[in-house]
Amino acid sequence: MIGGGQGAFIGAVHRIAARIDGDYELVCGAFSSDPEKSKASGVALGLSADRSYSSYQELIEKEKQLPADQRVQVISIVTPNHVHFGPTKMALENGFHVVLDKPMTFSLAEAKELEKVVTASGKLFCLTHTYTGYPMVKEAKQLVKSGKIGKVRKIYVEYPQGWLSTFLEGEDNKQASWRTDPGKSGIAGAMGDIGTHAFNLMEYVTGLQVTQICADINIVVEGRKLDDDGAVLIKMNNGASAVLTATQIAAGEENNVKIRVYGETGSLEWQQWDANTLVVKMSGEPWQIYRTGGGYVSSFATHNTRTPGGHPEGYLEAFANLYHNFALCVKAQLEGTQASPEAQDYPGIDEGVRGMAFIENVIASGKSDIKWTKFNV
Amino acid sequence: MIGGGQGAFIGAVHRIAARIDGDYELVCGAFSSDPEKSKASGVALGLSADRSYSSYQELIEKEKQLPADQRVQVISIVTPNHVHFGPTKMALENGFHVVLDKPMTFSLAEAKELEKVVTASGKLFCLTHTYTGYPMVKEAKQLVKSGKIGKVRKIYVEYPQGWLSTFLEGEDNKQASWRTDPGKSGIAGAMGDIGTHAFNLMEYVTGLQVTQICADINIVVEGRKLDDDGAVLIKMNNGASAVLTATQIAAGEENNVKIRVYGETGSLEWQQWDANTLVVKMSGEPWQIYRTGGGYVSSFATHNTRTPGGHPEGYLEAFANLYHNFALCVKAQLEGTQASPEAQDYPGIDEGVRGMAFIENVIASGKSDIKWTKFNV
Amino acid sequence: MIGGGQGAFIGAVHRIAARIDGDYELVCGAFSSDPEKSKASGVALGLSADRSYSSYQELIEKEKQLPADQRVQVISIVTPNHVHFGPTKMALENGFHVVLDKPMTFSLAEAKELEKVVTASGKLFCLTHTYTGYPMVKEAKQLVKSGKIGKVRKIYVEYPQGWLSTFLEGEDNKQASWRTDPGKSGIAGAMGDIGTHAFNLMEYVTGLQVTQICADINIVVEGRKLDDDGAVLIKMNNGASAVLTATQIAAGEENNVKIRVYGETGSLEWQQWDANTLVVKMSGEPWQIYRTGGGYVSSFATHNTRTPGGHPEGYLEAFANLYHNFALCVKAQLEGTQASPEAQDYPGIDEGVRGMAFIENVIASGKSDIKWTKFNV
Amino acid sequence: MIGGGQGAFIGAVHRIAARIDGDYELVCGAFSSDPEKSKASGVALGLSADRSYSSYQELIEKEKQLPADQRVQVISIVTPNHVHFGPTKMALENGFHVVLDKPMTFSLAEAKELEKVVTASGKLFCLTHTYTGYPMVKEAKQLVKSGKIGKVRKIYVEYPQGWLSTFLEGEDNKQASWRTDPGKSGIAGAMGDIGTHAFNLMEYVTGLQVTQICADINIVVEGRKLDDDGAVLIKMNNGASAVLTATQIAAGEENNVKIRVYGETGSLEWQQWDANTLVVKMSGEPWQIYRTGGGYVSSFATHNTRTPGGHPEGYLEAFANLYHNFALCVKAQLEGTQASPEAQDYPGIDEGVRGMAFIENVIASGKSDIKWTKFNV
């Protein structure tokens, strides 16, 4: 693991997610840009001192020199955005598979560069767009794909958070500080941190792509340097329209990402707070409640579920599904076989490039006086 | 009553709403543009033949000639939009109070003309924006006004319906036919029919006014002549931003108008399907559930409630609140007194003018290549 | 109307319910046992002084002497329980139809006596078990009847209220005072006031009858004279078992009566706070949400609905359904025709007798050391 | 681990729960009563062949002979009920800490015997009553303890499942077979499997103890040998009354265990399907929604939470909380220190003895003609 030392939120989440299904063992790490802290974090996490490295460069170089059956196989990179590209590129080029936190890079240019690296490396790459790991999100995608609701016409996706309602970055809050710092986060704040999740969720569930956008991007909290709120009107490549909202100043809200997809004959609704429920509303029929663990769901949902219906699985399990599917694909590659379609269904480099394109396009649109702008990748 | 004969939806709703609190008695009507049908409808509704008129003109003329203690006092006008202005103007100018269904007129020009008529007449005028009649919507307004959530920063208002997901106007459906006919509905379809409700709800609850908009207006169903879907980015007069969506092609949806208002310190959430609940989310505190009938709610909520907490009141009661408050104001005027602030809190000519401005501005913005356009009244 | 003067809750509810569909006109009343108050209440409600009677006896006698086309046709009796039998019997025997509030009488003996009076009179009789007036409760009954969930095996019905959590009868609260007074309420408190509703709802929806009970009946609040809490284990006449709970000391609760019925192949769930929803859970299938106004519901649900899906109807509309159906039956009798099965589906004397049997059996069981006691009628 | 081979549900759950927080490593196991299967399961789970034992006896004997720093420290026992006592006793007496699945033993006599063994061994013992591991269940307990809702007066606890609605044990279903087999499950079916959970949840949250019961215990599905449904009237040691229901024939239901606790001034409500929410209803105030991760919750809730508010944690995390807290206590014992009160808050031998008492008392009451029977331990 690279990144994820003390005070980090997402590093701990990655570690839990990797552990849940027993596919991974944490064997080495470079947990901080501060060499001392990095080594200390490793030891605190139970690693041996010699594999608690002082930097990601050292980690990659030293691990590479270990015998194949001892060296780390998959490197998780959970650093702030500005330290995504470097270690990912180096890891891939040195023969390691990579799991990377989102958004993928600091800029779209880096993303495209990374795309080439991934392709050239032949290594596997996973980008942790967690929400697509939920069984009922997978079910939603499969239902759309099956034609259940007909051609998609309208999409609403929203991601409201309230934790940045005040000037938290002025209060020595590590999470707030890097996320609102253009030098670490990139050109976007909320749009990068959670807007990309909403964007990914929308494209994942519908199988459609954004082609035009019109964005209202705001900095609401005084003194903040990056956007903390935004709303985007969208056109999709099948002619459907969409509305995406993402905000971090929705005081009182937690983290309830939600999507609604309307087709010609019915619609789907999913939201994280009731993550094991997918509401299916067909015109002229009683609404249907699909549930995680139901015997009637697709193999994609079932494959990503551990317990019988009614034993709620949550965010950590969704995250673990990414790790588990990635592990199955890594194993298949090792064995020279093909992982199942269900296992291959995790976000990767394509989603990463489109996510970075979302960030650049949406920030540009926010500054533009032109209404509709083409979504450039 | 003018309009509301057989096959009409909203006419029957008005009659129930007027009856609930026992303030009104239906004494005369012109229920259809077809003189025969008009008279027949009146008799079917239990009116005497001589007060079942063949046209609204006849109604107003004949009733005016009756002795003051026998003639109708309040005229409800529930015709399609293109027959709003004429009878309303004539009724007011002939000394009758008027309750009018929304949207107020066929055009903004008519609306402004009507504004002058109302002022000149000295008569009372109510526009039935039903949703502002709900006790918990009134509570939301009072909480915002009290400063409970601080300065408003963000508003989401949505109105999804699914009933026009197909080309219903091709199937001899009276409701669909006039609502999608530019000659009867005006320049807007969904934006006029339900967008105006969402707009009114937003301005009512927040006490703010829209100043700029950027609209995506769509005709989704092939062959339809008016918009059936739209989304609007909005700027308010205090600097807050908003997103308004209204659609009639959300297959599977019923009629769940919903509003969320985010202030500096907390937020409010209300939706019609759970109309007796107002969710209050203050930063860093447990969420609060305000309920119709709760002993802690404002006088505005209590005044508009008939039963103790837990006895759900719904759409018809919200509608009845408009009628009841209007009756209290009519009585007060008759008695030369002042109705209570709670009774005076019903939508009127100002809301009607702004609603028509919304229609014209939003349709214009939908056609414009310019991103932000000023909201002109 | 008899009873329902100032300070009364249910009298006003009856008046609204009677008005909603325009079937009734309030023409006379005896609103209080105090002759002065009775007459004053009538005038305050807009009645003429000569039909604002000083007692129910006077009302019945005087009205009987009016010409048939002027006299009252239906008498609503909304007095406390100890004044149910007398006026109901007198009204029926003098040729008036009666709508009576529940529980039907002061004792089971009175109930059986009244049964004979109703039969002998040839007049129509309605007992206002409101909850059976909800469209989705009617739908539940029809679904059970249709065999949708197979043979019923288990029933849970609950009625939690919190308003009597304190010794409210010591605080000059009219509602609390008579309901906790054995001289006015009868032998039961909560079991009579709300337990009978739960009992009726259970027998109505399932079409089954209680045959054995085992009750835990409590007086929780110190100083109270009648039960304010109870739970009952039940056996039904098809072998199913049930659990009925009713309490008025559930601090914080409003009035959320709820029923769940489990059959061999699926189950039904309805609760008042979300009254327009009926949850249908079939084994091995997605859950289904039936909604008031849905095009797929039975004629019994549709007949009792006024607005399209998504316009919530509530408690007053459910109550109004009883009045409206009763009116349809009264009209049919007048016209010598037969009302529709949907119109005839309102609670009457049979439900009243069984409700009084419930009260007597459950209080007896509460005092008994024997576990299962036969449900005697 | 002892038990939990192929086809077992709860074994896999234990393994995930043990892994989530990285406190445990699976080092050995005896996974089946069939020696071949047992060893094969171990290898399939990635264990070395020499620590994949053929029986629990072998496991305990062999592990005991390993050097202290190599041998297993904690043994998880996840066998059917009839194989709980033997391995637990042997493990404790041979110096291993034990995590045991519920219900604790085959009989109350065994439970009391085990109580002595635990005490004598000085080893730590955890019984996996999962539901008490939820943060919001812990919060509920702390709120009751703090006096928030006053003296507890009424408790409703329910545990509805539908999976045994048919004669599943006739269809070669391993889970159904042993749970309905008196030789493996003991004298109770549903009451042992899920009734004990409901019982434990009730005593845990309220801090009260059951003193008298009156049970209705049923075998609903024809041919079944053990109860699959039951309802129990209960008296608590502070005078409160309660109703406990548990059923496995609630067709259509999943696993929604729910508890409501009513005190003098307010109430608490929690249910598993919305596990991160605790509803607090104080008389005369807006309802409050406490949420996992909220800054205002007790240290007991926070200690058992991994992610910020709005990232739903579920059943596996609740289960993991038991394992994690147990690990903290094991570590503390190793280090000669005292674990925190939060860490010590996991179910153990006392809860196990009371749970077995519940089974024996409730089955006896179900067969008795006497109404109230004393709860004997």
C-alpha cells in the first residue's frame, strides 16, 4: 500500500476492503510522504520494519528485487490526487498490478498518459469507484441492459454531503485540507471528489455516455479555493438528458448518493442509505422492491453478495467487491485463464479517463457563458 | 363554479376542497363550454336548473342580478388555461371574489393585465398552488423565516410524474389532450402544469426570488407539441443557487413533489408522499422529524390541521386549506375586520404573475444558446 | 347529529367526513347533554335555532313529526360510549338510519339488544371503524380473499399511541377524562378505544374470526382506572395464530395502526402513516408496492379513492368512505334498488357485536389465570 | 475454527467477521464431523494440511502441543447446537479462548455446566449474539441507561423470517435440516435459532431481566418437528411488560429483527434493515434520528464504527465488532491490562445461560395451560 497512514480515511477503508474476503495480505507499505512517519505507520500496522518503506519509490524498487513468490503482487495507492500518477505509473511499469483510489489522476493529460502505461504494461488496474460495487447497483445495470425499462430517457443522479458546510480547511482537518487545496486535489473540489462518483455511477448503470454538458459550479463557503457545489445539465449519447448534482455544503446531509433512471416503460431508483434495495417502477404495475440476496436477481448481484437476504451489506462490502473481483482477475491472469464476466466487472482505466474528462469539462463549462459544451475526452 | 364538468379532474377536487370545512355551498355553475353539457352537469351536481348556466358570461350576468343575499359570493374557475383570464376578469369586475386554478393565465401579458384588474376590483383572489397548503410546507417556510437553518445556500425542488410517458393525447384522454395542446395550455406543457408548482413551492418556502435561470427543456415523447420534461439551473436573489426539475415522462412515478432547502447550519426536506413529515437536519445533531399535529409546530401549521398527530391529512386537505383560508378572508372583508396572518397566507395574484413569468422565462431559456438569462417579470 | 359539541374530537371528524362527498347536509343536532350548550352548539354550527335541540330525545321526537321530505334521514351519534345505546335504539325505532361511533355500546348485552333493534327496524346502521375505509385496507382484504397469499397462518396487528403516557385525566382533558372513566367508557380503556379497531381490522382484512384469546391487560399509569395497555395472543377459526397489541402509553408514538398478514405463499403489510401503500411480499419474488390509485387495484380500492395515484388521501377520506358508502346504501334503499358490493362494504351491527365481545372477552382473559379462553359472543 | 465447512452459512460469516479488523489469522481448523471433509475444507481455505485437522479433539490436542507462539489462541466454534458444549469445554480447559455461535448449548443443564468451566478456566468466552454488535443498538442501550426515556414500561421485540415457510428440510437443505432436527438443534426450533436473539436484544438494550412469561409456540408447517413460530407475553423485573415474537414462517420476510422500547417520557426504535438509524421519540418533541457515525453518539457507538456517517455498515460489521472487542480483551489479558468498557461490552457466558433458560422456559410455557410461568434459570 502506498499512502494511507495516520489520519487518512480512505487508506483504512482500502485495508478493510482488501481483508474481507481473505484474498489479500498486507505485506509492505509506504504510508506517508514523510519517511519517518511512513516507516512508523508500517510497523504500527504490523508490518516488518524492512518492508515498511520510506517512500513509494523505495517500495517499488525493493519489492521488485524480491523473489517472485515473496514480492508484493498488487499495490494499492491511496494517496491524495497529486500523488496518483507517479506511483501508479512506476508500479505498473515495474510489473505490479495496481488498485488506485479515485479520481484517477491530477489532470486529464495524466490520465491519458496513464492509459498508455496500463495498456503497455499488461498489468491489471482497478479504480475504486466504490458505488458500482453494490449488488443492487449491479442489478440496476443488468436490468437496464436487459431492456426491462426500455430506452433510457432521463437520469437524475445526486450526491449530497454536508461536511464541508463550514471552512473546515481552516481548522487543521487533514481530510478537508488536501481536498480543498488545488495543489493536491487538482482543478476541482467537490466535482472531483464526489462528482466523479456520480458521473461514473450514471454511465455505469445506463451503459450510456455523456456527450454535452452545461454546468453551474460554485464556491459557496467563503475563502475556499475549489468548488464545493455544482449542478450539471447533461445530454447522453442516445439522446437522453440527465441532471447531476454534487455538493459538499448540504448542511445536515451525510453521504446519500442516489440515482434514478427513467426508461420508456419504467424506472429504477437506488440510494446508498438503503443500499440493499433497488426500486423498480414499471408503468401501470405495482412498484417492485428488489433486494440484495433475493433469489430472482442476476448473477452479477449474487456474485457480489455474501449473506442471505435481510443481512444488510454496506459500504465496506461494496468496496470489498472491487478488491475481490480484482483478485479473481489477477488469479485468472496468473493461471492463464479468463475470469468470469461478473469478476471482470470492476472499474478500470476507461472509467478513470472519463472521470478526469468529467472534471476538466465540468470545470470549463462552469466558467463558460456558452450553454451546451461538448464533452471532450 | 366555472368549468369542472364531466371528465374533469381538478373541478371535482375543487368541489371537495370547498366542502371539507363547510365554508362554501355550491349554488350555481357553468361547467362546460358546451351549453347543453354545462346545464346537464349542473343538474347532475344537484343544482337547480335555473342556476345551471349555459356559459360563464350568463352565470356572471344572471348572478349579479340576484339580491346580494342570494347571489354567489365566490366563483371558482377551473377551466383549461386558455379560459382563465376571461371569466376571472369578468367575475372580479362584476363584484365576485375568485378562486382560480393554476397556471394563472395563458400568457404573462394576461397575468399582468389581471393584476391590474384584481387591484382595481378590491375583490379577493386565490390561485390554487395546492402544495403551499400543506401544514408541513407552512412549517418549512416558518422555520426558514425564523433563521433555523441560517442563510439559504442551495435548493433542490423536483416534480416527477410519469403519466405522460406515452402519447396519451392520441388516445382520447381529455386530461392529456388539453394539457399538450398549445391552443389550450399555452406555450408550456410540463413547465406550466407542474413546473409552476415547483417554482411556487421553492419561492414560498424560502421567501427568496429567482433572478437568473438556465433551462434544458425537452419534448421527449414523439409527436407531442409541448414540453414534457425540463430541468432548470437557478440563481436566487440572495446568491443561493437552485435546481428545479419537472417531468411528466418519468415512467413509473406518481406525483411526488419534493423540496430540499440547505442553509448555513442545517436543512429541510419535504415530499408529498409523506406529506405530514418535515425532516430537519441540523449539522452535527440528530435529524429531527417534525410531524403534522405536533405540539411544537408553528401556528401556521396548526391552523391548517384538523386532526391530532398521526391521523394523516393529505392532498385534499391541503387544497381545502386554501379554500378555508380564503373563506376566512372573505368573511373578514365582509365584516370589515382583518383575517389572521395564518388565514391570509394563501397564494394570490403575485404568485400568479411570477408563475407566468416562470413559464415564459423558462421556455425562452430552453430555446436560448446563452447560459444564464435574467428572470424577467 | 347527536353529541359532538365543543371540545369533542370525533364529532368534528364525523362532520367533515359527511361533507367531503357532498352526500349529507347537517340539518339538526343535539350536541351536548347540557341543554343550553346543546342549543348553543347547534347555532354555532349554523343550524337554525328550532332544529338545535336540547336533548337527543327531543331531536328524535321533533324530527319524526316533520314531513318526510324535511326531516333528517340519517342520524350520526358521536357521544361517549355510555350514551350510544339509548339514542341509537330510539333513532332506529323511530325510523331513522344511524351512523354510530365505536365501540358500539357500553356492554355486550347492550350490543346484542341493539342487534335485535337493527334487524327489527329495517333501517340501515353503520359503525365507524374508520380503518376499514382506507383503499389499501380494502385492497388487502380483496387480495386475501382472492387467495393471493394462500391460507392465512399468522397475523400481527398493533395500535400504539402515546397520548395517555401521563395522568392526563387529572389535567382537565375532556378526551382523556371520559375515555378513562368506567362510568362513561365501560369496562375497558385502551382495549375499547383502540383495541377494538385493531380487532376489527384483523377480522376485516383476513375474513377470519377470533376463537380463543390469552390477554395481558395492564394499567400502567398510576391512578388510572381503566387499562391503558394490552397484548393478546389469539387463535383464529382457521387455525392461524395472531398477536394483537394496543397501548396508549407508548410515549412518543402518534397513532400508527399497522397490520401484517402472513399466508402460505406471501404476506401483506399496511400501516396508517403510509396509508396509500400496501406492501405485498411473495416468497421468492421482489416485494410489491401497491398504491392507492394504481390502475391494477381492485374495484373495492378504486371505488374508495377520489384522486389519481400520488395525491395522498388520508384519515378523513377513509372516514368519508364510510359515510359515502352508507349514503349510497340509504339511497338504494329509498329507490328500492341494491347498492353495489363496494358500497355495501362498510362496518355494521355484526362488527359492533363482535367488537363488544372483544372488549368483554379480553378484559376477562386479562384477569384470568387460565391461559387460553374461548372467545364468547 | 471448529465447524463451518462447505454448505455452512455461519462459518463463512465468522471468518469474514474475524478478518475485517485484521485482528485474527485463520491458522487451523476442524471443519466437519467427517474427517475427510474436514481436512479438505481446511486445505480449500488455504490452511496447511497439517493444521487441517480431522476432528475437534485432534485440533485441540495437537494445537496444545505447539509452542505458545505458534499455537492458535482463539477457537471459533460454529457447529450445530449439539456440538457446542463438547468442543467449547475441551477448548477452554486446554487453555484456549473461545468464540461460540448461539444458542450456547443443547440444554440449560449444559449451559450451567459450561458456566462453571468458563469460570474455572480463566479463559475468555464470547457468544455471538450479533445484533448487540450494531452501533445503534449499543447507542440504544446507552440511552436507556442514561435515563433518556425514563423508566422502561413496555417493550416490543420481533424477529420475523420467512425462509422456513415450506417444508424445506424435506428438500436436502443443510441449513433447514439441522435447525429443524431435535437431535441437533435441541428442544427448540425458531425459539432457539432466532427467539434467543430477540430475547438477548431485549435484555441487552433495556438492562432488564425477564421474570415471567406466557408463550404461544406453534409448529405451522406440516411435518416439522420443532417450533417454527412463537409469541411470548413477558413481565420484566422492573414491572414492565413486553411482547416477543419470532417466526420463520412469515412468508416474504427476510430477517428484520426490530425492537421498540417505551419509557415514561419517550421511546426508542431500531430495526436491522435500517441498521444505522435509531429513532428516538420523546413525548411532545420532534422525533430524532440518531445515525451511526453521528458526532453526538456515545463512545460505545463510536467505538464500534469504522466509517463516517452515511457510509452504511451492516451485519458483517456488527459481527466483526464482537470479534474485534473480544480480540481487544484477549490482548489486554495477555498484556495484563484492562480493556476499555467499550471493548468489554460483548456477549458472554451470562447471556448464554439466560438464552438457554429462555429456550427451556418458553417451550415449557408453550406446553402449559397455566398463563404466567416464572422464568427459571
